[in-house]
Amino acid sequence: MDKNKTIERKDEQTIYVYTQHAPTIRVLEVCGKVIVLTQDRQKDPVDDVLSQIRTDEPAVLYAVLPLDKAIELRQRAPHLTLRLLQLDGTVVERLTGRPYDPKSEYPLDTVKAALKIIEVKNGKVKYYKDFKEMIDEIVNKGYRKIGVFNDTMREGMKIALQQTEIELVKTCSSNDCVQINPLGLQSGYRISFPGTAGRLTPEQIAEALLSGAARVYYVEIDAEAVPLCGRPES
């Protein structure tokens, strides 16, 4: 019997999905029967997940989560195989010819082509007291440019950084540049915003950064890319 088919049948018994993105859920349904958890944006996402998975039996959870919350969930619920989902914005932009918007709905074929999955093992998070402390550290390390792939977030950061000399670009192409929220769920500098059902404007992003409502942190993540429905490749 094919080894991968054995794994898939085992996973079919307990596959949870924590996202309301309908095309992504449809892609994951090829792995077997999935249980879609609800999302209460007024709750901490880790508490939200654990309030709905009330068993310590091994299970697989596919989720859209900020990396700091993913690491917290992995540490609080080690019985869960945690696989994070993210659309690769560069793939989306290449296929659609438009700037990537995480809040937009894309055709199923685009989602399937752009979907990236990583299995989280562990990690460490260093939180900064505010946005300024993180920017000061970046500048003190000799960086003069910050790469921010998401166009709306980059515009919001421009508003928040009016008084500094640092340059904001879409992607980094030189050694004096560091990426914030790097694509591919990688380690690095990250900014996460409070849960919201709608899109944030650049002005709202700037306000969240300057008021302290946004979480700013550096994450080191121990994770491995996995194929759809599969295990890390050896």
C-alpha cells in the first residue's frame, strides 16, 4: 500500500481547519473530511482554537495564524500537528496581474497554485515594547531599507515612519535591506494586527503601529514545508 495514501487515511479521521477562506477549504478537502472551526475575532486565536478542540488525541490542524500565535499554539497543544497556510503573494500577482491583497477572494486554481503549507515544530518569539523599538534595532544593525511586500501595509508604514530616513521597498535586493513579514512563513521581523473582519486602510495600519495596538516581534521558527496532505519530505 502506498505510504502517502496510508497517511492521508489516518489524517482523514481528525483534520481541523482554522480559516474562513472558502477556496482554501475547498483545496484542503482533497485530504479527506475536514472539520472547519469557527473564528471569533474577539478572542485570542489560540484560545479560540483550543476551546473548540477539546481532546488531547493526535490531530492535524491546518490554520491561518500569525507566527507568534502559531508557536504559542504548538507549545500549548503539542498533540496537534500544526500546518500553517499562506498564499504566496508573488504567485498570486504573477497569475492575476494585480497586487496581492490577503483579504481578497481568488479563483480556486489560483489558490491551489499559490498555497504554501509549513508544519510548525517549535520556535521563539522576541516582542518589542513598541514599533519604534523594533525600527531602532533595525537601524542600529545598519539596515537602511525595509522590504514590505504588501502594498497597503507598506503605505501604512510610510505614514508611521514619516520622521525617519529609512526607505520602504516592496522586496529586498541588497544587503542593507531587511524584510518585515517575509513571505513563506520564515523567521524574521513581524508585525501582526488585532483581529478584524474587514480590510485595514493605510491610516488604520499607521494608527495601530503608533498606538501600540499592533504586535511587533522577531520570530525564530522551526518549521518545514510539506506537500498538500503530506508529511515533511526527508
